Amino acid sequence: MKAFLAAVATMVVITAAAPFTLDRLGPSAAEAGSGSAVRLD
């Protein structure tokens, strides 16, 4: 039971921290591949 609760707590921490961490890493592939300098042939 302790292992299950530890796993659930770990998942909650990762889920809560993921958006903040990913925002700090930089633009997503969609943001990097779109804009005024992108050629659409």
C-alpha cells in the first residue's frame, strides 16, 4: 500500500510540475514551425 501511495504522490507532483517545466524549455514544435518566416510551398 505504501508503494501505491508513493506512486500516486509522484504522479501528482509530475503532473503539477510539467506545464511550468515545459514552458521554461522554450517554444513547442508548432510555435517554432509557424510564423512569418516559414515558407509554405
